[in-house]
Amino acid sequence: MRLFYATDVHGSTRCFTKFVNAAAFYGVDAVLLGGDITGKAIVPLVAESGRYQGHFLGEPVSAEEGEELEALEKKIAATGYYAWRSTADEEAEVSSDPAKQHDLFIRLIVERVEQWMALADERLEAQGIPCYVNAGNDDPPEIDAAIEAARWVEYLEGRVVELPDGTQVASCGYANMTPWACPRDVEEPELARRLEDVIAKLDDPAQSIFNFHCPPYGTGIDAGPKLGEDFRVTAGAGGVEMVPVGSRACRAAIEEHQPLLGLHGHLHESRGTHMLGRTLCVNPGSEYTEGVLRGALVELKKSKVKSHQFTAG
């Protein structure tokens, strides 16, 4: 059985579309999207004199309503941001009210997730290829219902599902605390409890896959930039200093139960693999801002990981 795995698309419609299309392109039996599927920022496009004006990636942008505006919105969505058409009064009202900013952000996030689920339902059901999607620590809880409402896509958080060959997958999108206190950041003891709760639902953890968004601590696939007290990246003569920031609870769970495979993400810069005992741990990394989908093809045969390879496109 061949599985395609990707993660951390962070709102990039281009990356999600590539994820859906990967099913047929790579000839796999199932596709699985790990956590952090939502984007990070709104791009207001304010109506002014028959055009829409705004700033995108630090540069001024302007587009006439119609095909030109739609093309700009598509470009914004490709990088994971959310275009928002507004009047000058609406933009001023929202920008001055944090509660309204939050409500708008959640609305735009949920709308995109709903659009994505509809796309996956339409294309993958017709092919008969199972599609599994989970949230990550960056993702607000409001998206859960949008994924669960999908007709074909299966939501994974805290659950066990079976791949077409019968291999069970246990999933947890929560992560140990980060400096940004993301929606699904928890302390290590709480994360350990969540991991063990879903592991307990498996028939045999040693013959399963752990789809845990946060990678195990100190494995190289959990390296992130070292931050100073002001949250700025620290650098030395050799460049940006990288340190392990993964989860000790995740590592302990894998070392104890020794699953066939660990699927991880969270740290975009740490594409790679690591063996923890008999368990192959994989982080395909992420390059969503460029619209590049990084993934991993894993072949399972007779309760073993027969092969794996990274993909990018």
C-alpha cells in the first residue's frame, strides 16, 4: 500500500490543490494531510475609485474588479493569506477592534477549509481514494466542524482510522508549548495524556502509524531557530542557530510503543527522517509560501515500511 503524506500547508490553496492531485499523480492508495492547515494573515483589499488597493508581502497592490482582482486574490490565496474585499470604512472599523479582527479571521479561515473539503470530496471520492486530514497546533478549533462535515474526507484528531490495507493510524495535532501560545499548544504532561489516550485506542501500537504533528525531541527533524528574549531569531558566525524544540512526550511515546512509522511536521525547516529504535520518523518539511508542496511517499507491505521517499512540486 502506498501512502502520500504532507503537512503544514498553512492556508496555501495551491499546496492543498497539489495535495489532492497527488493521489492520482503518484498512484497512491490514500492521502493524509498533517496539521497546520490554516493561514496566518489577512490582506485587506480596499475599494477606491473603481479599484481595490492593498499591501501584499510588503508591496502595494492594485486591481480592477473582475478578472484582474480575481487573479490577485488567487495569488494571495496561493501563499496562504486571506484576501478580504472591503470599503475604507469597513477596514478602519475592523482594524481598530481586535474582537472584530478575530471574528473576520476565523470566518475567512473556515470558509477556505470548507472550500478545500468540497474540492477533496469531489475529486477523491470519484477516484475512491481515502483522504485523511488533521489539524495542528496553529489551527483554531472552529475548523474541526468544517472538516467533520466533509462527505469523503475523514477528520483525524484524537481518533484511530484504518488505511486501505488495515494499518491503523493514531493522530494528535497538539504540540508542546511554543513562544506564541498557539490554539493547540499544551504543556508536556497534557500532551503526553492526549498521546496516550489515542494510542490506547489502537489494537496493536507496534503495528500502527503515529500521526503526531509535533516531532519527537532531539531527533534532528525537530530543529527550529533559537529565539532571544524578544522572540527574534539569533544568529552567529555560522548563520541562524538551530535548536531542538520538539516534544519529549512524543519521543517517550514512540520509544515505548515502537510503531511502524511516525508522521510529523511543525518544523518547516527540518525535512528529514530519524530512526527511534525500530520506528521511522518522517518530517517532509514545508515550503508553502512558495506554493511548493513537500511530501513523503511511504510504501507499506506486510506490516513493514518497505520504502519511503521525499517529494516536492
